[in-house]
Amino acid sequence: MRDPIVEEVRKYRMEHTQKFGGNLAAICADLRSVQEASGHEVVRLPAKRVEPNETAGGVAKRRRVQ
């Protein structure tokens, strides 16, 4: 099933990528400038520490029995 909203987002993303010739650094710099110009507060939360026996959601991984 094709979602028209997803298709529109992909279209604009591709146009933006082509505008910068696929240069990821230039794309990111442009997105940062747009973000800064928006005037919205940017919130950066510290990374959460994940224990080796947990997933990102905090649920313990199941061990395989061999």
C-alpha cells in the first residue's frame, strides 16, 4: 500500500538531496540552518545508558538455549 504522505516526504527529501548533489555534510549544514532559523527551542537530552543485558526499550533480551 502506498501512503501519499510518505511519498510526498520522499519526494521532497530526494529534491533536497539532489540540490546538494548528495553531499551529506552540505545537506546537514542546510538542515541545521533551517532549524536555527525556525526559532524553535532545540532540546538535546543526554543519552541513556543501556546495560549489556537490556535493549533500548529496557526489556531484558532473551537468551537462546542451545
